[in-house]
Amino acid sequence: MDSIKLSGKKKMRNFLFIAFTIFILLAIRIGFIQLIEGKELKKLAYDQQTLDRVISPKRGTIFDSTGKNILAISSSVETVTVNPGNIDKKDKEKVAKALSDIFDLDYEKVLKKVNRRSSIETIVKRLDKDKTDELRKWIQENNIDKGINIDEDTKRYYPYSTLASQFIGFCGSDNQGLDGIEARYDEVLKGTKGAIQRHSDARGQEIGTEGENYIPAINGNDIVLSIDLNIQSIAEKYLKEACIDNICTDGGNIVIMNPQNGDILAMATYPNYNLNEPYEAYTEDLKDNWDMLEQSEKTKQLQAVWRNKAIADTYEPGSVFKLITASASLEEGITDTDKAGEFCCTGGIEVAGVRIKCWRYYRPHGSESLRQALMNSCNPVFIGLGQKIGVEKYYSYLEKFGLLDKTGINLPGEAKGIFLSKEKAGPVELATISFGQRFEITPIQLVTAVSCIANGGNKIKPRVVTKIIDSKTKEIKEVPVEKFDNVISKETSEKVLSMMESVVSEGTGKNAKVAGYRIGGKTGTSEDGVNTGKYVTSFCGVAPIDDPQVVVLVTLYNPTGEGGHQGGGVAAPVGGQILSEVLPYLEVEQANKDEIEEKEEVVVPDVIGKSIGEAEKILNENGLTIKVNGNEKENQNEDVQIKNKKIINQTPQPGIVIYKGNSVYLEI
């Protein structure tokens, strides 16, 4: 009996212990749920009981620099969704059939969405109103009063299709900026989403009678670009012509910058693509084969054309870079512009046991001043100047001009220059840098550096957006111009600009001349990689030279046409064509006639096979002087032996048009 009582008490104690333990565990669990998981569970409950239909904001409009021309705009469209739980079972097939017929969709896929046990399913996005009006009519005729939603949405549209495509960029299906300005200024442009909220159970059916809660979307802010629609159109027109006429297998780009404030007036890349159809084939050849390409190849082709070569691709600038060497040399007082006979080109120069040739090694330039060396684009002169400056000082100028780092342009994907480190740069490396080879920079870096020269010596940051306009208040926020310390003095700037004018008026850049305007510039030709057989040809122009308002850089990749690949013959004419339209458009006043040295042109006569005396007479009659084997021959008639020697070659060749007063080089 006692043992039975003890057993009952033991069971009771065990039961109470277990009950107490369960109670403690439940209390701990409830406390954990309330204190630790409370916020998250509350959110999950809200999400389950509240059905949100998103209202997309209108993405901000993108204007050109005038504030009048729209380059990107969001138009109103509509999105169709369904709440499967709110559609009667007997109507599901009918609804799926109507949706698939009206919007040309796969019936089976639509039916699966209508039958799902979810609160909301998207049927189709961004429809024009005429399509959704068909659905509205069907809903009314069939008395379907719930379960189908038609909500306002937005769609990005680019009125000028291909204009400035790599610069502006495009948006994805969710209206998020994916490239260019659209990506970099996404936070400014995208706005804040709104919603239509109502309470529902787990099956999506309405709970309560309070109805829908409407939270309006806040539209994105507008932006005003530095790009001018007309200037951009001019740049794209001549770039396309140049790439086609010169068969530029790797395309080209043009950058036009205002050196006074850093505004990018145009940034063109060829080939370009349609911003309204960024995933479609962009050339006729690709269109013919697009459906047969693997997806990986399509992606490769698209990524290549989306790439903004002006900021993302580096290249050897070639002789245009001699402007940097000349600026540093003048600033350091190593040389001056017009010291007659200061330099002598013998066809090459010895550097650390390596002979580096002038591009015209077969016919040396002979005696030259700095101005003449720049006009002739003579490599040895600039190699010698680089040696005098020295590695340490030269690299300090590279840094000052912003060539060792990115410019900071507010566009995605900017690359920076590729130079040997200062510690590894020996005499040969310094020599090649001095005339623009064996290193790489981006076109935007070069334009920014030349703008330092053009604006009196101030380094300036490129600007792509000038204003941001608040969508609600219409308040305008100006994007400030960013200027930095002087790179060179105003005096040095004026000297370099003067020499650049000579390059265009009578040097390698004469094909960039524009009647009535004082134009300065420098041509460039470089290899595109080592032993590739490809070339990059370029021209950088500044105008007007007395008050620069425009710096233009034309870069053409691997021209293979009959015109060759020299900057003076291929790129300089493009620069001249652009400036001939841009300067009048900007209402830049023409120079007075007495400010422009008008020079008469003459066709070089054929004097090969003639004696020195005969050649001199013929050339003088045509307003030309002679140089024999690189030396002036002023009194040839006094030396009968020299006078009677026959000429075996001449430069320029017969038939070439040059200015009167120039020399013809004769070989005997």
C-alpha cells in the first residue's frame, strides 16, 4: 500500500516537473517570438495580409544642353496583373483565354499563372493604352469585377534612337539604368515607387471593407546634359563618313570639349546602336546572321558596341602627345618656339645604344626650330627635349596634366592611362614617351590635357551634366565647374597654341584649315599594339586659337582605305569638317583677314633628272626655294660642279600642292 502511494507521488512529481519544463520552454519560445522575431514576423504578417501593386514612377527626362531637346523620356504605359485567388474557378480558363488572345501570349503559360496559389502574378508589362482598352472592354462585357488589375506604368523612349547611344546608355526591363548617363545618374532619375495596397488572406482574397490604399509614386528628377544635340549630330555625321570612307575596321570616336568649363559638347562612337532596341543587331551584316549566332556571340557583339571607346579604351596617342612634351619644355625654360637652327634632324637619334628613327628618316628634316619641329612632327627633336627634362620632372608633368589617373568624368567604365612606373622608366622608355608611343591613354584623358593648354594652363574636370531639376519643386541645381591648379603658365599656353596654329596653317595638319577661322592642331599616327599591322590615326584641334572655345579629338582605329593611315591625310580633314560647322553654330566670330596669313598654293613641278641650276630656276619661278641634301643652296650658280649635278629625287613629289615660300628637298 505504501509503495503504491510512493509510486503515485513520484508520478505526480514527474508530471509536475514535465509540465513546469514545458511551461518554461513555452515561455522562452514566446519571449523569443515576441522580443527577437517580433518585428520580422510582424512584417511577414503584413506582407501576407497586405497586397501591394507597384506604381512605377516616371523616370526623369534627359535634355541636351539647350534644355529644349529631349534625348530620353518616360512615356505612360500600363501593366496587367492578376490575383488568382480572386478569380472564380469557373472563370479561370475564360480569363486565361482572353488574356492570351488580347496580348498574343501562350495560353498554357497564362493559365498556369491564373491557377497558381499566389497573391499576384504579372501577365504583361508596359503596354500601350489601346491594348489595355481591349481588356477593359472584355472585362465589362463579361462582368469580371475582380482579380484582374490594370495599373499605370512607364516605358523609356529615346526620340533620336542612335544619337549619343554610348554616352546616354539605356534602361532594363525594370526601368533601372544599365549603362552611360542612365546608369551613373540612376539615383537621380529613377524616382520613388508608389503602391496600391489592400488587405487579403493567404489565397489573395480581400479581408475587411476598408478598400484600397493608394500611395502615389514620386517621379524622378530631370537632368540637363552638356551634350549639344546639333554638335553631337555634326560629330556623328562626319565620324560615320570617315569610318566608312577610310574602311576603319575597328571604328572610331570623336570628343568635343569646351576647354573653358570642361563641358563635353559631343562624344560620338562608331558604330553606334538604337537605344530603343539595345539588344538587337546594329549593322546590316549582323542583322542577316543574328538568328544563327550563339547567345554568347550575341552578348560579345552587344557589349562591344555598348562600350564607350572615348573613356573605356586606351591607345597610343602618337605625335599629338608632342604637345605635352613641348609644353613641359617651354615651361621649364629648356627651349623657345623660334630659335632658328636650334635643332637638327639627321634621320634618327641614339638613345642608350638604341637608334630611334624619325618618321622621315629617309629624308631628314635638317635644321629646325621648335615650331618647325612641331610642324614637321619630328621625333628626334622631342626625344632630345625629353632627355633634357628627365624622367623625374617629365613624370611630374604627366601627373599635373592628369595623365597618370582617371579624369573623373561622371560616366561608368572609365579606364586610366597605362604607363611604366617612374622607377622602371629608363632612357629608351622616356624617349618613346616623349613622342607619344609605348604607353596608352584614353581619348578623354588627351582631350582634357590639351584643354589645359587651350584655356591658359588650368586643369579642368570634364562635365557631362550641367543641371538637375527637381520633379516636384522644379528647383534647378547647377552642377559646378571643377577647376584645379595651373599646369602651365598662360605664357607657355599661348606659345604652344601659336605653334599649333602653324601646324594647321603650313604643317602636317593643313587639311584641317577652315576658311575665316584661326585653327590650331596636331596630327598623330601610332601602332595599335605591337606587330599587329594596325594603326590608330588622330587629329586634335583647338579653335579659335586666340580664344579657344572648342577642343576636338578625332580618333580612327585601323583605317585600311586608299587614303592610308597618316593623321594628316585621314583624321585632319575630319577635324576641319567638324569645325567648319561647329564654329558658325556656336556663333564664333571669324578672324579679321589681316590676322590670317593668306598663302598662295602652287603645284610642285617635276625637276628630277634636271641639273641643280635648272631646278632652282624652275622652282623659284613657282615661288619655291630649294634645299639640296638637307642644306640651303643660295648661290648654286657660283659652283659650276654642283650646278651641273643631276637630281635623283625630290620631296614633295611632283604634282603635290604646297604653299609658295616653302622649300623643295632635292637629292643629288
